[in-house]
Amino acid sequence: MMELIRGTSTPEVWLSACEYLAKQPDHEDFDVILHVTDPTPLSKADATVLSGVESFLQKHGGTSVHTVAETIFPLQDYLRGGKKAVFETYPERMAKIHAVRKDRQWGNYAMRMLRQKDRDGTVYNPLQDLLKKIQDHGEHKATFELGRGHAMDEIQCDQSSSEKAGDDIAIYDGAADRRPMYGHLPCLMHVSVKLDHGKVRINATYRSHYYVQRLLGNLLGLARLQYFLAHEANLDIGPLTINSTYAKLDTGSGWNMGDVKTLLAESRRQYAVKETA
């Protein structure tokens, strides 16, 4: 069965999703759909929950929420230097970092969105191309596909078609990713962008999803990508949807399920305080 979890903000949806998995056998499920109606603003309660998760991960040896978010979209570079910093400065810096790392492809979704090779070996920027299509064709009802390493044929529809304008970035690379069983496979598999009456919508598919260590950072990173596209194209921000084809309420080397349930209870209390104020 498919489970749909809806909410207003990214921390609110994170919490509801974790609470759902906490009640499931083995704290896991398949095909969990998360729908955030207003991905970018954070209320006071949202900010407190986010801070609580960040403190929990730091205390227990996990990866920072914001570090996870930056692997999807480099917001700090964007705030400092605009889209030029995203398209040029960030990839140049990451190339230098990757040159001295063995795991240079692991978890770095932003680089897969910013640097790919075409059929003839030419390096191109999928995110830059995606933004240009949104800017140039935002009023048309058309669909364009972008796959890693391939120049996909455009699919044209007449303007009377009901199909929404959109674009896709395939994160999974069969040449590099088809052999490993675990550990070096990207969890984020696909990002689909659609335009709906002047709003940018994002739908992302995850192969495997750890909800304590990764989900909130993933939600924030995708919301930041959504903000970037909407801001640069002078559009509004629509809903954010995630399909976790496999979802797990994970424990780590530094925390157990009791710790997780304490975190969830404290997070829920923040929203209860808001509701009774």
C-alpha cells in the first residue's frame, strides 16, 4: 500500500513521516509519499524543530541537516554570489575536493545536476539548461527530458494540450551506479520540475531513504533548489513532493530507537505549544 503524508512545512512533514514509521513493523515501509504545500517559510515552531534535529544529530555523531541540504543545492554559494557562484564557483571548488577523495561521487547530487557529459563527451550543465527552458518556455505547455550523459529528444505538445511545462534531471547513472548493491548508490534517483500557473513544483524520487539522518536535510535541500529556480525565473514556489520508494526510521552508531522516539516527542511538543498558544 501507498502512504500519503501531507503538511505545510518541511519540518512538519518530516515529523509526521517519522511518527508514521515509528508505528510500522521494523520501523520501515515502501512507497511513502510526502507532500509539502509551502516548502520554504519556517514558523517559529518549525525553526525550533529543525534546531532540535540538528542538535540531536550533532550530539549523536550524525551529519548536520544543513550539510545534507548543501549536497542537493549549494545555498550558501547562491546567497554569496548568485547563480554564477552556483554554476561556476561551486563546481570548481568541488572538483578540487574530489581530486583528493576516493568517494568523490557519493552523496553529491548537486554536482550531478551541474556537470554531466553529452554523447560527444562535451561537458554541460543540466541545471543551467533547465533554468533557461523555464525562463524561455514558462508559458508553453511542453515537456523536456534531461538524462545523465544523453541529449534527450524534445517532446513537443501543442499549446492546447493539458500537459504542464516541466523538466527532469535523472540522478541515477546506469554506467556508474548499476553494479554496486549498497553504499555507493545514490539515494536520490530523479528530480522532476513542473510549472503550474506561475509556480515551480518539484517531485523527487528516492531509492532508499533514512528518515532520521537524511530526510529533513533532503527536504530542505530540495526546497532550496525550488527557491533558486523560482527566484531566478521570477515565479512563485509551489508544492514539494517526495516519493520514498523505501523508507526507514534509522538508528545510527550513536543513537537508538529510544533516542529517536524522545526526539519525535519533543518535536511534536513544539507544535502542540503553537496550537494551544
